[in-house]
Amino acid sequence: MPVIAKKADADGYWASFSNAMYDLIWSTGNEDNFQLNSINDMVMIRFAEVLLMDAELNNNQNSFDLVRARAGLSSKAISSDAIRNERRWELAFEGVRYGDLRRYGEAYAVAALDKQEGVKCWNAGVEGTNTASKFNGGYGARYSATKGFAPIPTSQISLSAAAGEEYKYVQNEGWGSTGVEFPGWN
């Protein structure tokens, strides 16, 4: 029997998967307290992303090839466009694409977002076509207007002013005074 199994409760369950990862929790007596031993905010990063970062920062062909080889793809000459495309496919659905778009600059982000116009999509099980351009020019125009930033909650803007003073925070560009909705999108 593995040592780790001895640390679960009588039924073989833990209050948190962190019990299986860190011995420190067991020495504190908090092994059954899900509030004290929760590690839900732990950031995990895949090795493929580390390799792609190395390829991008150091122009490392070997790191780039390792990612492609794992996916069963042949070697490809390294370039900014090749790395960006590889990140797009390798890290799909992992929540890093928008950050990449912002990092690559406004022109790149707008061009990538505008490519979504006219693409087939599904909404609530109904096939349709992306027609975001009907709303103030589309996703690229929205990105340009907001510079890719989300709105600052109006409650935080209100809290930024002391009694009788000016607001210290102002709404991010492109969001209007309320910050609730991008103007023109409805």
C-alpha cells in the first residue's frame, strides 16, 4: 500500500486534493479542513508553454521542435509567426490566447479578432454565423476602442473619491461612464 493512501480518511477520501500533494498540511492537523488546506488558486503551467516561451525569448529551435514532436508534427523553421501560431494551437482553450493577443500588440490583436467575422458558430445549439461587425464594427473595433482592457467596476470608481473630492479612478478608455457595457453593443 502506498504511503499516501495512509493519509486519507477511513473511506479513502481527502477534504482537498492538496492533501495528496503537500506533507506540510498533514503536520498542522488541518487535513480535513477544506478551507485551510485549499490550493484552488495554485497556478499550473504546462511544460509545452515553458518550451514555447523559451523558443520565443531565446529563438531556441530545439524547444520549438520538442513541442511539435510531442504533437506528432515535423520540425518547422522558427519565426515569430510560427511561434505565435504554435501557441495558438498548442494552448487552445487554456485561457492564454487573449493575453497573447494583448502582448503581440494592437495591430496583431485587431487583425486576429477581425478574422472571426463570418465564421460559422453555434449559439444554444443553433448554427449561425458570427456577425459581430453589426455592432460598432466588430471585435477588432471593440479591442481598439478599449485597448483590450476590461471596465473598472463603477463601485470601485465611486470608492476612489473621498467625501467632496474628485474621483481618483476614471473609467478605462472605450467603456463610457458606466463601464457596464461597451457603447453600441446590445
